Amino acid sequence: MRLPSFSQTSSTIALTSFISPFKADRDLARELHAAKAAGSTDDPIPFIEVYVEVPIEVAEQRDPKGLYKKARAGVIKDFTGISSPYEAPENPEITIHTAEKSVEECVVDIVAWLEAKGLIAASK
């Protein structure tokens, strides 16, 4: 959760991807980004939660390793969405619907949001 803080000092954007099934974990990541280091004059690091929404049926169809099948058979324990809960984000900054859009369209949506917020320069 602290990886993006290293990028702040070099004015770099860090995109990190995690399966974060629990609200408490996402809240902690948000709090860490919002906190200033003791004595720091730097602005807090923006935390942008992107909810990659996909129905579980679609996720199972896309599963090349058969992990969902193994989880349903009980071979894999505590598998998110099957034998372990998933708490969907309540107020993510961005939601992308991967069952309805291509990867390229989802990327365009994310970039457009970042541009609209002034976090990256508008593309030409």
C-alpha cells in the first residue's frame, strides 16, 4: 500500500492493481494516501479507487486457469466471490464495466476521468 508514495517524489503516476475484496482494506489504503508524512510539506497522494465491475459469471468464463472451477469444487479455499465474500466499493471514483466494454474502451474511460480531474494532461 505504500508503493505509490515512492512515486510521488519523482512526479510519477503509479497504477497498482489489487484484488481488494474488503472495504476495510480499501479504507486503509485511502487513509495512508491521505496522511502526510510527519514534517512533510508535500500534498497527500491522491487515492483513486477504480472499481473493475464484472459479473461473476463473466469472470468465470474468462478464467483461463480454471481457478473458479477449483474454488467451486472446494479445492481452493477462501476464494473471493465463491467461498470468501466480496464487498463491492460503495463510492469508487471510477467504475468500469468490463462485461460491456473492451479493454481499450475501459482505458479510454479512465484516461478521460484523469484528464477531466487535471491529473494528467489532455491527450491530443
